[in-house]
Amino acid sequence: MIKNVVVVGGGIGGTMTANNLVSKLYPEVVRGEVRVTLVSNSPWHYYKPAFMYVAFGAFYKEELRRHQASLLRPEINFVLDQVDGFEFTESRLKMSSGNVYEYDYLVVSTGCIPSPERIEGLQEGGDHFYQHAPARKLFEKISTIEKGRIFVGVTFPTTPNVPHQCGIAPMETTLMLDEFLRQRGVRDQVEIVYTYPTVSQLIRNCLFLQKDTCEVLPSVFDMKGIKHKRGFTLKNVDPDRKVAISEEGEEEDFDILIQTPPIRAVDAVIDSGVSQAPNREGWLPTDRQSLQLEGYENVFVMGDTVDLPISKAGGSCHNQSPVICNNIAGLMRWGKTVEEYDGKVQAIAQMGMEAGMPLWYDYDVDVIPTPATKIGGLMRKGFNRGVYWSVARGLV
């Protein structure tokens, strides 16, 4: 009987994993013993990390998308539909179309949703760059401000040990903002303040989640005249007064508030009843080595949907994907998982408009900062302009 492997989610994690599964299981696929299906609710695949650049006028929307089907190997069955219900016990998916799909193995790569409405006043008074329309709105503001105060803040999930989306992005954006305003000739008239919250998952009261980086960051900001403060956890925003109010009892005024918004899983994941995350955030309980959904041997979770203490970013997916593919192949061929994920993440941090800093870390080793260089910036540009699409196709 044919084995059905279904990947849900057309982002970078789901797309590369569907392609990698066909490569890994190619003998079974060509013999008709395995069918790989990708389910996405959009015909388009967006390079979402580049929305950060949209906030600085660097990309048009059309540059950042491809037809989802064009990124998939021809052996993949592409389904344009939305999952309304995950029935993990029955190994079944209920779809918006009314269709029902049964699976032998499932990969959940449904990402997360920026949800500024979860903080009172933030949607009305704040800005972010994690989606295209908000990023464009932010660009209009930073490209016209002549003087004032730009306040940058970070919001963590309430789930212990779960980081916010793309952990390095607020720092990257702050450094890019400094250079962008210098290029406009208004930096001396605009105060930039970078803040970091006091949250239970931080073992250090600093400006970043990882030790070596948080020790270097203050001096980097000081050299550029960027003010910074620790222990500012956003509670609510007063849009009329343009004031950010913290859990610690402080008030900070702003002309532009750039705030990493709260995030949550998609509705179908939250409504599955499996998540143990508080505040209906919806992160799925995931085995940190095998990446299996706890209690379900045939279900794997990756990317932003996991409850692991690892970055919710494409650099995580790139390392999780081969582990999942090898483990599905191991279960099919040998009846057991065969590989463990070590928490590895790699990326190139944008340290200003042109410079870049390669970085990597895992469960046990923090990021080790290296000097930002123009070569690093060229590497990031190369990834943005072409390598990303090869990664999605499972070629890199």
C-alpha cells in the first residue's frame, strides 16, 4: 500500500522539506510506494525575512515571491487548500474545501502569525516589519521623519524558553536604521533607543538572548550613538500620547515605535488541543532531538511551530529539514528514527546597510560574534537575491 507523506505549510521549512523528502525517498517515490504532498493555503511563496528590507525601501513585493508550484519537484503533489483541523490521533487532516486527507507521516511547518492586537494599543500606535504591508508603512515613516525619537522594543512569547520570531532581527533593524538615517542626513536630529525586556526565559539581564552577543552589543550601540536600556517589557501603548508603558512601570515617549509583536501559531494548530503553551500561543510540544510531536511517532514539527528554545527563523529550518527527512526514511525503512537535531542555526546578520556578520549556534553553544564586514554583507545580498530560492528548492 502506498505511504502518504504530507507536509503542511508553504514557507521555507515546508517547501525545502517536501523537496528533500523526494530526494531522500526517491527509490520509493519512483516505484509508486510513497507519495509526497505539500499543502499550502497560498499559490505564492514569499521570502518573508526580506520584509525587513522592505522597511528600508530595498525590495518591491514582486521581487520577494515565486509561484509555490515552481519551487517544487515535479514528483510532489501540490494541494492549494487550508487545513482547518489537525486530527493527530486519527492521522487525518480536515480541509477548508471539505476534503479530508489521511497520512502515514506528517510534517507540520505552519509558521507563526504576528499578533500586535495582543498588546493594547500596539496595533494602533506601533510598527513592525514581519509582514509586507506593515513594513511598507514603516518605510513611509522612517523615510520622512526629520527629527524626533524612534523607540525599538522586543516582545517575547509568554511560553517559557520560547524566543520571539527571528531573534537577531530587532538588532539588525536598529543598526540599519542608524545608517539609513545617516544617509538621509537626519541622524543627528533623531534619537534611537533600543530596549530589551525582562522575561523569565532570560538568564541574563542584557540586550540580547545569548551571552557573547549581549556583552558586545552595548559597545556597538555606543559607537553609533544608539541609546539602550534593559528591562523594558511592553505592557501597553497609548497611541494618542505616543507613549509606551512597561510592565516594570516606566513610560517612554516616541515618534515611531518599532516593536517586535507578540506571535502565535495558526488557528488549526491552536485548536488541535495538543499544545501546552499558555495564552493560546499554540506551540506544539516537540522532541528536541527527533523533532517528533510528543506522543505521535508519525508527526514531525519544525520551524516557528515548535516549542523549542531555538530561533524561529529559516536558519533553523535549514538544519531541521534533513533531520526530519532522515527520520521519516528511517521509520519507513528500519522502523526507527536515525538522526538527532542539535539545535543548530546559521545565518548572516545584517550589521548596517552594507556589512554582514556570519553567525551560528546550537543548543549548547551560543553565538560567537565576529567582525562585521562588507564581504559578509555581500554574502547576505547573494542569499537575498538568489541563494534563498535554491535553498527552498532543496538544492543547497
